[in-house]
Amino acid sequence: MAFLKCGQRKLTVFLVFFAAVAASINAHADELNSANTAWILTSTALVLFMTIPGLSLFYAGLVRSKNVLSVVMQCFAITCGASLLWMAVGYSLAFTDGGGFNAFIGGSEQFMFAALSEESLSGDIPESVFAMFQMTFAIITPALIVGAFAERMKFSAMLLFSMVWLLLVYVPVTHWVWGGGWLGEMGLLDFAGGTVVHVTAGVGALVAALVMGNRNGFGTQALPPHNLTLSVAGAGMLWVGWFGFNAGSALAANGDAGMAMLVTHISAATGSLAWMMMEWIRHGKPSVLGIVTGMVAGLGTITPASGFVGPGGALVIGFSAGVICYFATQAIKQKFKIDDSLDVFPVHGVGGILGTLLAGVFASSELGLFSGQGLAEGVTIGQQLQVQAIGVIATLVYTAVMSFILLKVVGATLGLRVDDEQETMGLDLSQHDERGYDL
């Protein structure tokens, strides 16, 4: 009996010790998760990689050789300027509590990252990592717009417009959706930036193309890409970087991130092949430009849905992106005669709208093969689609109005467009006194 009692006491002590250790581990996990932190650090680097060098090279190959340095310079300068603006005011206005105005904009407590320290956390990752991750989104969004006014906007006008646009368009919409604002509270599904990134960039690009006017020679002479090899290299970097963009938005190294990565890849591959087949059927030959543009369309369209849908849903979304964005591109240039130089609106804008709406459909757990995470309890597909449509329309209208006003103000102060002689010379020489390629 004494032996049994001694054994029971030892077992009790062991169980108490084990419970204490487990509690300590769990408490630490609630404070900081090293695995999640490592993944978001990696994702942050991947998203920055999307802009420099990915988007820079993608755009550089699509313009004429006399403008190749100008688009690289624009992407690089936006990266630098957006980073400092995000530090100064952007992060705080997007992701802190705005008090009585919180439905529309955040507060000032994190201006200049004033309350940021090594110990401060956002969930179970360092807040510094979260702030930097979101900074990379703030960088690439205005950089996307560069493709709409390529080869004709003054560098000074581009820089002023991009920075003010970031503060007056991107930051408020980010707060609406992800920072505790009214769209997020309404239940909008936007996992990684369908409205926040792609609708804002796409609509801003369309307005810029309309206000700027077409390039000289648009519609009357060929304005072909000068180096598609560069564009393919940049497209490959975008594809890889997009895993950080979408899977990183889970903010954890878990099943949500894994599924987001899987569906992102499926949509990109399907979008590429769908666009390629449309060209093959309509024009007799598939093009390199088509297959890489279809990839970008597939990636942009899956972005808002990536954390909510399954592989079957991604297949449908990617196919829809390749076909619908293809026809949108043809319509913008051939029917409406709008010189959105590098197809920002038909690819990102239309893709963002399409993906945001389809997220409301394929997130439903009622769709069997296409099952996603499931909608909120008691919410039907029709009700969710209504919320998604409100998010799209609000973002579209706000972005269009603010972009138009900003372009007009910048035009009245600095002038938007280079003169005809400078445009003929090319922006590399006229704006930067440098030459990327021998002409």
C-alpha cells in the first residue's frame, strides 16, 4: 500500500509539472508564435520582391526601349516614397482605432511608428512584422497604376500623384476593409486585396488613362513591347511573389495559408491557359504576352477569394479571369479606344471586381466540390453577394472620384504630361537624361 501511495504521489507531481509546462508553452504561444513570425517575414520579402524587381521588369519589357528606364525608375521611386509615407502616417490611419471616425479612418497613435517596439505584438506576430508586411501592399498598389500612363507622364507629376493617391485612396479603403472600418464590419470577404489593391489600382489606372489621353500614335501605328523576355522574367517573379501576397495574408503558418497558396497557383495556371486559348482560337497563334497576362489576371482575380475558396472554386475563378479579362482588354483598346498602356484596368480592375464577387459564391460550404470555408452562420450566397457588390461599388466610386480630383490638381500645378517632343524622344532621356538601350 505504501508503495502504491508513493507512486500515486509521484504521478500527481509529474502531472502537475506537465500541466505547468504546457500552460507555459501555451502562454508563450499566445504572446509570440515563432513559426508564424518566420512565415510572415518570408511573405514580406516575397511581396516586396513583386514590385522590385518583379513588376519593374514586367512593365519594363512591355514599353518601348526609349522608356524602359522610366518605368523602372517610377516603380523604384514609389517603393521609397510609399515606405516613408507608410511609416509617417499611412499605417496608423489604416490600422489603428479612429475613435468616432473609425468606420472611415484610423487614428494617430502610430504616426512615425511612435508606439512600435520590439515587444509590441499584432496577434501572435511582432507588430513591426505586420506593419512591414502591410507596407509592401501599400508599395505595390500605386506602382500598378504606372502601367496606365506609361510613356507619357512627367516624373514629378507621377511621384506627387502616387504619394497623395496612396494617402487619400489606398489608406482609407484599407481601413474600411481590414482596419476595422465599415466594409469589414459589414462582412466583406477580401482576403488579400481584391478591393483594397486591385479595384483601387485598376480604377485609378482607368481614370489616369482617360485624363492623360492616349499616347501619340495610339491606334494609328504599332506600339509593341520592346523586350518580352524581360516581361516573362518579371511575370515569373510576380507569380512566385504572389504566394507571399495571398498565403501571407493568413498571418499564420497554417492550413489557411497552405490552401491560399494552392488555390493561388491553380488560378494563375488556369488563367494563363484560358487567355492563351482565347488568343489561339481568335488569332490563330498563342502569344507569350497573352500567356503571361493571363497569369496576372488569374492571380489578381483569386486574390480576394484565396483564403475562402477550395481548389475547384479556384479553377473556375482562374478560367473566368482568363476569358473575361481577355475580352475586357480587347474592349478597352479596340472598342473604347482608351490607351491604358499596359492593361491595368482590364486585368487588375476587372479581375479584382470579378474575384471579389466570386468570393461570395465559392466561399459557400454548400457547393460541394467547390466548397470553401463557409459563409458566416445564417448568411446566404445571395446576401453575401450583396455585401460583396456594395464593397466593389463603394471602392470603385470613391477611387474614381478621388483619382480624378487628384489628377486635375496635379495637372494644374505641375502639369501631367510631357510635351510631344519629349514623348517622341522618350522619357528615359527627357526625364532622366539616361538611356537604357541603344536606339
